[in-house]
Amino acid sequence: MEERNFETDAIRTQSERTPNREHSVPLYLTSSFVFEDAEQARALFADEVPGNIYTRFSNPNNTELIEKLCLLEGTEDGIATASGMAAMYISMASLLKSGDHILASRSVFGSTHQILNTIFPRFNISYTYADITDPASWEAKILPNTRMIFVETPSNPALDIIDLEWLGKLAARKNLILNVDNCFATPYLQNPARWGAHIVTHSATKFIDGQGRVIGGAVLGKKELIKEVRFFARHTGPAMSPFNAWILSKSLETLAVRMERHCENAGKVARFLEGHPEVLKVKYPFLESHPQHSLAKKQMRLGGGVVTFEIQGGIDRGRKFLNALKMLSHSANLGDTRSIATHPASTTHSKLSDAERLAVGITPGLVRISAGLENIADIIGDINQAIQVSK
């Protein structure tokens, strides 16, 4: 098949039609599949032939979603998971063993920090954080037992940008697995595999779903690595439901057009906030004031749908701002059609210590805005009135 554009692949990549000749891919709500005969059953369990056995292993809806995501990300294989955090966990746990070490960017999602800091030490897997503002320090922190580099870019919620080309070359030179959480960018804005990532992880709950309906995740990457991830998942059970896979596959059909609008609205919100006298600091990858602005422009198609800012008055003012919002949702999610405001220090990153939060740029008054698809005048209008009311 000749090479097609992103939007076309997202819409026209689908499983073979059944004899009913359906235009839209049907749901396969079945826990198991029947075998033609005993020999086929044996061959399926021996992985000698392709096919479905049990939905915990595979299902046509899950297969279609992964085929589409692999095509859009430029990866060889993948697996769908029940949640984004299931994807983050198995992308590391399936490829690591007792005694291994992970080098990770300091700015990671709160639950990812808990995996590294609290869960993995139980299995004698250690980690070290590295600061993206000091790239020279990364190589010095690679230990003899380092097996993987794990990063988020843009990070949640600090919106730090990591040079994927440089990191890919470092991982290749040191024979390490580069694992990139691409949740904030989505396959439409950024493709880490292009820059050398071996594993790309997603919380599909966010922009990929885009409407706050279902939870899901994905691990994509090199075929030989995904073989290990699939074995781990098959026997530990973090499988995505066929219904959620069907929803997410449909969501991918509109990902490009939605991300264009998310990014347009987020950019306008960022510029409004940057010029507001009551706002101390704004961070958005495509703002010229962002420390890694040129890098973001290099490896991202657009700046993403998330903006963070610090309002004058600290945490008390920040809470008043959130309580004064009339249209924006006050929720811990993001990537929805509805614009969402979140206070990371008391919600998504509340389990971190004060020092840990400050180390990754999460100040007490930091507010994260996930720009939705509403009219931009209404989004900015609500933010502006909340700033005024919270004085």
C-alpha cells in the first residue's frame, strides 16, 4: 500500500470486514473464541499461527486499535492495556529484573513516581532522577546495572521538553532501552520512535479518547521488546476491554482535527495569561518564553493542549481561582473536549513531598489548564473572570 497521511491512516486503517459487510467495525464482546479443530487449538496456543484464543490475550477490537496506533507512531508492534498506568507499569516491569536500574527524568507523573520510588524497590529495582536542564549529567548517572531510560516529554505538569534525538543517541551508545511517555503530545504531535525511542507509552484516557469516556493505555515499540511485554501482560492480566478499544479506535479518527483545535486554544490561553498582570509565570511549549521553545518546535508539530501558570497570591489565591470558575471543569483529568483546571500540588502530585514537587517546578499555586474545544472567547472569558473574582 502506498504511504498515506496521518488523518487518512487514522480513519481508513481497519480490520477485515465480516460477511455482513459492515462499514463501521463491529464490537467483539466475547470472552473467548472457538477453534476449528484440535489441531488449530494446539497451533494457536503454540503461537504457530495467528488468531484469537481469549480476550485477555487478544481480541479483534484491541488488535485494530494497536495496528492503528503502531501505524501512527511508526512502531513495529504494541499492546493495549486497561489504563495508562498499567501501560507505564508493564512497559518497565516486563523488561526489568531484580538488580536493574532505571534512569528517569525528574519530572514525571505522580503515579509513575510512586512506581519508581515505592513499588519497584520491593523487587530490588532502583532508579535515579536526572535533570533535563543539565544534559551533561545524564551520562554520569548511568550505572553498570542501568537497563532503561524513562522520560515524559512534554512532562506532566511542568511541560518540560527533553531532546529526544540526543537521548536516542545516548541510549543507543549505552545499549539502553529508551522508554518515552508520549501522552501529552499524542502520535499526531510527536513520534518518539523517529528519534530513537524503543518503547512509546500512552495513557489513551487523555487526548486519544478526547471525550472523558473510557480509560485505557498502550505500549508500542520494537517487536522483540513488545514480545516480552505481551508475555508479561498475558499472564498478569492488564487487558483492555474490547468496548474501550472500539471507542478509542473511533476516537483516533478525529485525533488530528481535535489536536489542532486543542493546540490553537491552548496557545491563545497561554498568550492571554502571559500578558495578564495578575499572573506571575506561564509555561507552554510554543511560547517563546519557554526554556526549550526551539526544541519543542523541532520535535513537535504543535505545542499541545496543556498550559500551566502561577497566579499571584500563592496557594490560597489559586484555590480561590479554581472555586471561581464557572465553565471550566475542576477535575484531575485532561485531554477532554471540555476545558479542565487542575491544582497538581493537592491532586495529581499530592503524594510527592514539598521538596519533590518544587524540584520539578510544581509550586503551591501552580494551576494546570487543559484547553478544550469550546469557543476560545468563552474559555478565556471564564479564566479572566475567575482571576478577577479571586483577588
